[in-house]
Amino acid sequence: MYSYQICGVLWIIVGSILIITNILYKISYEMGLKSISLVEGTHVYKIWASPITLSFACYFFNVTNPDEVMQGEHPRLVEYGPLTYDEIYEKQVIDVDEEMDEIKYTTKSTYTFNKAKSIDISNREKVTILNPAYIGTISMLSSLPPNYMEKYGDHIPKLFPDRNSIFLKARPTDILFGGVKISCNLKKFPELDLVCKTMNASPPIVLRKTEKEDTYLLSLFQRSNNTLRGPFTINRGFKVITSLGNITSYQGEKIQSIWNSDVCNTVRGTDSVNWAPLIEPLPFVVSFVPEMCRAMEADYSEDVSILRMTGSRFVIKERVWFLNASECYCLLKDKNPRCLPQGLIDVTECQKVPAILSEPHFLHGDPELLMYAHGLQPDENLHATYITIEPLTGTPLFGTKKSQVNLELTKQPVKLLSNVSEGFFPIVWCENVDFYRSVQSFYFLKKIPLIVGIYIIIMTSLYCNCTRRKVKPTVTIAESVLISSNSGSNDPAQEFPQRGTRAFE
């Protein structure tokens, strides 16, 4: 009898240990690997395919000395923001290739201004930034034979409200999405004939046409608003769970033709929304960033707790910019690779607009960048990009992606640019923040070990109780004779009632 009791106690102890040590969490994880693949009908697919609500906040670098910059001084900048938008991020599935275990899809983001989460601004409040349309047009002319700059260079300012400045002063919400009105009036300025015809036939991505033939709206991100992006293909993780969430192609290419090696051109990394389970601790994770047409690695930093769930935090560190020292991410200029200072990446070929991206406030950048643009203060706590992942399921718990748009200001043989100070000029930095809804969708996983452990304890207790009631006591021959002589019945059921059986009736 005592051996059964000891066995029961041991099972109770084992069940308790499994709960405490989270071993059952891993057991349930192994059993549920297929359920977290991107296959229609699974909980993960439902989350992945559903719209996600993000917060998109931007901070301008307001120029306080625009006239002095045109005369050779370094820019003095003051951060202005946030201007916050609610972003609805959606996916549209185009095709599912079961043999390749891939989904082909496009994405679309829709932005709505959130006044409550933004800095208090009036309709008349304006910021001053380097004019991206002017700098872009001059950059285009500089790539053509010299006579184009001579003929059109000094006429370009006529397109903009302030014809005597390389800067744009406008309402911040108009610069971001609303649009700043510019006019290409051939009747008034016939010397702009070629420029206006080019704009009308193929407007730059920062411009959009209006109902008026010669009027356009200039904004930084209007092209991203309610516009399809992609297509992408992503691995479903059904055949190989460790490939879950990996982007395998972008715009029909597995290997792009932008950078100077196949290593940098290869499309790899996740979409930052889905990750494969971290079966083993990883030193870094990889995301594909379409804004840069490149993969970015984030290094393991620490384990953190979010909603009582433990997650591994991965942060973009300085080392991701070291490749810029090689020719891998150096675009060709005059048939020779031109490498930018550490912390910068030229996305002209990727975005089809002359722009340079970096981390906010030139975080992890060359110190010389801060010597040109005064007023920047890089801070890891404020400006780093990171993602926190629940390791056993690959569920993102929290993430923030931050990047800064810069323009290169150089002297050119035109009136407004002949004396400028040269350098990399910050315009605006923005962050996407998401407290992923999938946290709550996967919260039940934390309950599984507890439920299974309690089940083991209950079943063990019932087993012990049943066994104890079924065990017959050992009697001597003398005791047997006494029982036989004093019994009023020969029915063994009355001698030893089956109480253990009635316990389950």
C-alpha cells in the first residue's frame, strides 16, 4: 500500500516541477510547431493576414539659420515634433505556392493624423527644411551634360513659393502628407519648358498631380499613403519551421541589381511581423527593409518581460554600418564606387529619388556628421531600433523601427548653391511603433504548462485514491478463521465492500 502512495506523491512532485521549470511549455511548443506556420486556418495566419494598427511619428529638423547656410555657415537645427499618425498596415494575398511553401502578397499603409498624440500646432505654424524637390532637381541636372545645368539651373527656383532660397517653409503636416503647392507655369516661365514637360510626363515620387494641369503637390510620404507596395514572397514555415517569415523575393527579384555584390543584393530576413521560433538562442536576427532595399541585422541585447511574457530583445548596433566601408553598399559614381561615411546609406537607386538614410540624429554614424549639423544629440535610448521576440513561438511582443531622411548639400554652378556649406543635411526622422496584437493571441501559450501540470496532479490524486481503496489488507491465518466464523454471510462483497468502485459511480 505504501508503495502506491509513494508513487502518487512522486507524480504530484513531478507535475509541480514541470510547472515551475516550464518544461511543459517546451513540450507543448514542440507539439504545436505546425500550428504556428503561415497556413490558412491557423491562428498565426489569421494574425498575419489581419490589418495591424501602428503608430507613425515624425520629428522635423527645423533650420534656424537658412540664410547663413546659403552663405557658407553650418546648419543649426532644432527638433520639432512629434507629428503622429495612425497607420493601418494591410496585406493582400496574391498567390500561395504550396510546393515552394511561399505566399505572394502586397502591402498597403493608410495614414490618419492623430492630433491628440501630436505636438500642439496651429494652422499657421511652419517649419523650415532643405527643399527636397529643389535639391532633387538639381541633382538630376548634375547627372546630365554640363550645358543642362547652365541652361536650366538658375530657373529651377521659379517652381517654388520662395524663389530666392534653397529652403522650404511650410506647415509640417503639408510637408509630410498633405502637400505643398508648386506650379510649373509655362506661360509665365517659358524657359522651364523642358523641366515642366518632364515633370508632367514622369513626376518625381515626391510630387503628385492635381486637377490643374500645371500644379503639383510636394510631400515626403504621400507616395506611401494608400499605395500598394511589393509584391513580396514569404516562407510559410510549414515544411521547414525555421524558415517561417523569411522574405524570399521583393518586386519579383530574389537577388536585386542595386548594390555591388550578390551578398548585399540578396533578399533575406523577415518582414519584422513574423519570426521563426528561436529554437536555440541567436546572436542576431535579420529583417529585410524595403525602404533601403537591404537586410539589417539586430543583435541580441537582453531578455525583458512584457505582459508577464519573457522576450528576447534585439537591437540594431553600430556594426551593421561597417559594411559601408567596403564596396558592397557603395553606389557607382563616374564608374567608381562612392562610399559614404559610416552610418549613411544612399537609397537613390532603391527609392528612385536622391535621398540618404541613417538612424535618427546620426546614431552609430561617423562623428564628423555631427560636426556639420549642429543641434543633434544621438541617444541609444531614444533613437535605437529594436524588436522584442517571444523565443519559443517567434511572436513579436514589441517593436520600434526608426530612420532619418537626409539630403546631401553640395556646391553647384548656380546662384543659390555657389556658396553653401557642404555636408549631409538632416530633414526629418520617423519611427514606427507597434505593441503587437499577437501578444494577446498567443497569451494562451503561457497557460498550457499550468493546465497540463494541474491535470497531472489531479489525475495522480484520483489514481492514488482509487488504488488505496482497492488494496486488500494482508491477514494472518488466525484472523481469517475469526472473520469466517463471525460472518453472517458468505458473500465476499459484504466482507470487503467495493468502496473504491463506488467512488466513481
